[in-house]
Amino acid sequence: MKITAARLHRVRMPLVHAFRTSSHRKTYLDHILVELEDASGAVGWGEIASPSDPYYAPETVETCWQIAEHYLLPAVLGQTWERPEQVPQLWAKVRGNHFAKAGVDVAAWVLWSSVRGVPLAEALGGTRTEVVAGVSLGIEPTIDDLLAEVERQVAAGYPRVKLKIAPGWDVEPVRAVRAAYPELDLHVDANGIYSAEQSDGLRALDEFGLTMIEQPFAPRDLLAHARLQQAMATPICLDESIETVDDLDTALALEALKVLNIKVSRMGGLTAARAAHDRAQQAGIPVWCGGMHEFGIGRAANVAISSLPGFSLPSDVSASEKYYAQDVITPPVTATRGVVQVPTETGLGHTVDADLIAANTVATLSL
């Protein structure tokens, strides 16, 4: 295959419900959609789902645009490749910048599977026909507000709820949710905001039967995660700490995790995400697919990777309507009682709504 044209679209979409983490609050998101076109006119779409601010990761929408424009897209234009796993080799000299790479990598997978006439999940080696979805809830103004939001998601059929936590918003909200829902698959996510000196507050969560505590400490502080895991029965899940398979190998050697969150965006695309899945399977570590509030293109890619056999925990692949009143794909991703069907149509499995994208685009680039 040979890429003959590439386009970037910076698209702004309002969220149906404001989302607050330990570091910021958002009412809309800007993501960059990537189009790769081959000589036959076939197109593959990908999504750069980086945050706008450098709080979750160093990358932002602006840095991703620059890297994609000046390094990644020029690296793939005019180059011949047989399989999408070869595409990341074309930019091998570019360090880091995983979010930017992910959008181009996903677009290459979607293009290849479309041209080959196979569903994206099948191209990746997926075996599941449906994926159990969970939801991620932000920090709410009050515990009553949080309970109301949990009630909405449980009523919608989602079997797993993840709560964002931060120092001062941890034990009491978790206690309230657990009291209201004793059997709910519940886990918490700190996005690395705690210090090692605040471990007592985290250990206090051990009594609530959580499925996991996700990323309590800063990404590179694997030793603190290992010490906390030794002191707790609740499994520690790593997210921001694991950007590469080498990171995963280090964390495994330190016994710093019992669960892995695989994010296609954080790890640089479907190629890297599948490699992390394979390594975790070898180590006996269960994985699930985390999300970055992707639009439909990135959400569909998450559904596809979640069809691999090692994704044994509910993934952040909830319905489009949970975040967006109208999505950039048709049909949107839907969940029935917390279950998402894996598309059987070729490529992405959805039609990209070019008109909606155009109506919400704030910047474009063609190469």
C-alpha cells in the first residue's frame, strides 16, 4: 500500500456533561482527526485524542498537530508498506509523541482493513463478538450529585463504574457509592495526583472491595506503586506509567501492578496496544481498554482492540451518547445493558459523517 494524501482536521465537540478530573474540568473537547488516502482513493480515518492541556500527559492538541504535520505524515507519504504493523517503523526516529502517532497508526489500520475487506477487529486478531463496557465518572460538586450520576449509569445497565478521586475526594465518596451499591463493580482512578506521603488515604480504600485503584502516583514513580501494592489487597492498575512494552516489563519486574489499562492513544496506536496486550497475557495480567473521551472514530478503534482475548475486564467503550449528543460516525457506538457489539462491517465498521466533521472543524491541513 502507498499513502498518496493525508489530511488533519481539528474538530471541537461539546460534551453532554461537564467532566472533572483531579487536574481540570472540560465542557468540550478538541481532537484531531486524521485521513490517510491511497492511490485507489480509499480512505482510512484515525483520531488523535490528546488532551488540550499537558496535565494527563505532556502532549497537547497543538504539539500533536505540529508533530503530525512536520514528522509523521511526511514519513508515511509516498512510502510503500504491506501491513499496518510496518507503519510505525516509518517514524522510528521520532521519540515519544504517542498520542500523535496513535492517530496516524489507527488510520493506517482502518485503511488497510477497508481495502482488504475485513473488519478492523478481525484484522487485529480479535475473537470477541461483543465487549462489556464500563463508564468513567468525574469529580462532582457533591456526593449527592455523584450518587445521582452513578444511579443513571447503573440504570442504563453499565456493570462497572469508575470514579475519579483526589486527596479530599476519596474515602467519603467511595464509601457512599459502595453503601448504595454493595455489589457494583467499582474502581477508582487518581490520575497520579497522590504523593507517597498520602498513601494512608489510599490504603483506607482497601475496605470497600474495589476492583482496582488506578494510577495513584506519578507516572514514573513505579517504586511507590510497588510499595503500595505490597501493602494493599486491592489490585493496583497502571495507566499513565505504561507508554511502551518496556515500561510494562519494568513494572512487572517490580510487581508494581496487577492490572493494566491499555489506552490506544497513550501507547501510540493499535500496533503498540496489541503488543502490550500480548505481553500482559504472557504475564497473566488482566487488561482493559481505557478511554480519552474519544469521538466515534477513536471509540470504534477501542471497541476493535477490546475484542482481543486478554481484555477480560469491562472497558471504557461506553455509548457515544454518554459523551456526545451527535457523534462523528453513523451509526454511533451504542451499548445495550452495558454491552457493545463488535462491528462486522469492513474497516472501522461505521460511516464517517464528513458533514458533521466539517461543521465542527476549527482547523484543517492537507498534504
